[in-house]
Amino acid sequence: MRWKRHKAWTALLMALMVTGASATAAVPAKGDVLLAPERIWTADGDTAHTGWEVLVHDGTIAAVGPAGSIQAPAGAQRIALPGATLTPGLIDLHSHVFLHPYNETLWNDQVLKEPQDYRTLEAAAHARATLLAGFTTLRDLGTEGAGYADVSIKRAIDEGMIPGPRMFVATRAIVATASYGPGPRGFRPDMDLPSGAQEISGVDEAIRATREQAGHGADWIKLYADYRVGTDGSTQPTLSLAEMKAIVDTAHLSGRPVAAHASSDEGVRLAVEAGVDSIEHGYGASEATFRLLKQHGTAYEPTLTAVESTAQYFEHYVPGQSAPTARMKDAERAFRTALKLGVIIGNGSDVGVFTHGDNWREPANMVRDGMTPPQALHAATNVAARILRQQQNFGRIAPGMHADLAAFTGDPSTHIDDLQHPVFVMKDGTVYRTPQSTP
Ligand SMILES: [Zn+2]
């Protein structure tokens, strides 16, 4: 199945070369491109504008507005996208390009049996699938045992060596000693197994790990505020408040934000008190705790699709047919609470748990659980860009922004499921997908 995808990509690459488009992203593409879709959703409001066009100049958006109001320079390439809606390139704030679905290979087996070299090649393929799905930016939250290889993936994409989204990487991530898999949890105590993240105990080690990861190229620092360490396997806090504060202070001094994996109410509360910038999962957080997020301006990535996927793999859940599982109900309750309170919600799916390129499922699940389609689109564009502190660079279709654009058959601002039909992708002005070059 993967081989077919490789062949398809080679065909696309050749098609683009034939039409003269560059496959590199290192420098913004030169020249003028006029995009003429059916309609444009700019992220500045909620409704799409029919009959609008976008002019791209040297990789940057030069103009957007009604057709006829835009003066395209002579020689500009015109790309028509009939029946499609153009949106800002989509953003997923919680990915793992070094993982693939757990029903293909269990997480323990990926971390313990797949060589890092192989996982890095997989990550390159996953990055390509992500970009072609219309997701032009990822915040990748941990390599899960693959060291600092995400820094190399990011570099190869930036240099135009491989196609992929803009990457904000977290490298190894930080966990409390003996609180994360694979070893020692569930294995013989005399086996010395690697951990899926960097283990620390104490404030000194917290500071050291943060500096090490920043020094090796982390854009964000990720910590695990809790994990399944209870005597009954329940999720309990792991890092202490003092350890998390040390991580946050050290990261912030160097200008790096912090993302916290936290599922339990207490874990989320401690992480927010420690000053983290985003909470990942949050399924068990109470209304009082979500009020704390609101107060602190802490962002929240609900990762509804991770829960749905594990329910499919391990609890016989069938989307659209089965009743939601207990964990799915927890996740939905948390999401609805955050939505009601006006917590900043970013699109973060935990893709890698499910297939790369199926990132559209998270916005779709956010609509299933209470958002309107425009709310879900905002969460995956301008709101996500703001969480990344990149709102001046991308996330909207406006003059001066990087030309990161995607188009989908239909209109996702009224039918969110239309996100599963991408027909056009541009990053930094380089075209990676057109209706003619469908991979
Ligand atoms: Zn994750």
C-alpha cells in the first residue's frame, strides 16, 4: 500500500516538473499565480466569498478580492479551481510524524522494534501525505523514541529535499522517571528498555533536559504532566509542580512555548498553574479547571480523533454506527465544556495514532461534538497560527501572508467533511497539488 503511494508521488513530481513548477520549498516560488476557485474562505469571517480570486507574488499573497478587482501582471499563471473552496493552508497542532496507526503496529513495537533510520524514512512519507492533504503546517509533539530526528525532517523540508508541511518540532519530550513507556512499565524489571521520551527527576534535571532539547533544535518543549501510573493503571500526575515550573521558566527564557500532555483533572490543573502554553487531550478536566485555562489564556487541543481511533482499534467502535465509548464521552464532555467557556481551542488531532493525511477527521469530529464548521476551520487556521505565535506569517488569506493555501471540492465552511477532498495545495507559493496532478 505504501509502495503505491510512493509511485503516485513520483508521478506527481514528474507532472509538476513537466509543467515547470518547482518541487522545492527552500525559497518561496518566484513569479505570479492567479488562483480562481469557486469561492474563498479567508479566515477573516465565517462565510466564504463566491467569485473571489487570490494573486500570489513570489510566494506571498499579494491580493485577495472579487474577480475583476485584482489586476494580475502580464505573464501570471492562472489556475482555475471550479467547484472548489480555497482556504488558508490547514494547521494541525498535535502530530507525531514518527508514529503510524496502532492497528498496524502497536506503539511499544514501533518504539522497540523499528530502527530510527526506518522511522525517519516513514516520517518523510508521512510529511508528504500531510502536505498533499492540505495541511501546510504541523506542530509535531515528540518523536516517541526517535531522538532528534524530527529536526532533520524539518530541515530536509525547509531545504526542499522532501515535500512536507512547515514543522514546529518538540524533539524528545520530557517525562518523569519511570512514568512512560515502553520500559519499565509492563516489562521485566531487569530489562533496560529505552523510553519514548527523556526522563527527568528533580528541578536540575528538568532544567537540563529543557536546555538540551532547545539546544538540539526544539521549537516547543513538550512535557507529560500525567500518565497511566496509578496502581490500577489510572492516569495520575507524574511531574511535580516544581519540575514543571522549572521546565516552563527555562523554556520561556529562551523564547520557547511549552505544550503539556495532560488528561486527568489534577494533571491539567497543575500544568496550567505551572504556566504551560497549551494543554493536550484534557479529557478528564473539570469545568473549574477549564475556567483556569480560560483565565490563563492557555490553549487547548482536544485530540478527539485519537480517542475515536483507539476506540476503533481496541473497542470495536465503528464511526457513524456504534454508540460512543466511555472515553469518547469523556472527551466530548471536556470539549463541550471548553467550547462553552470560550477557552482557546486549537485543531490538534494526535495524528500518527491514525493515518497521516487523514488530519481532516479532527475538524470533522469537532463539528460532530458541537462546533460550527467555521469554528472548526478557524481552529485549524488563524486560531492555530496564533497559538504558534505565527499569526503575522500564515493562517489567513490576506496580503503579506505566506502563500500557504489549500482548496477542497465543495465548501467546508458549510460541510466540514468536504475537507477530505483536497484538490489543490500551495506552500510558500509552490504548487504541490492541482486537480490535474491528483496523487
Ligand atoms: Zn500525542
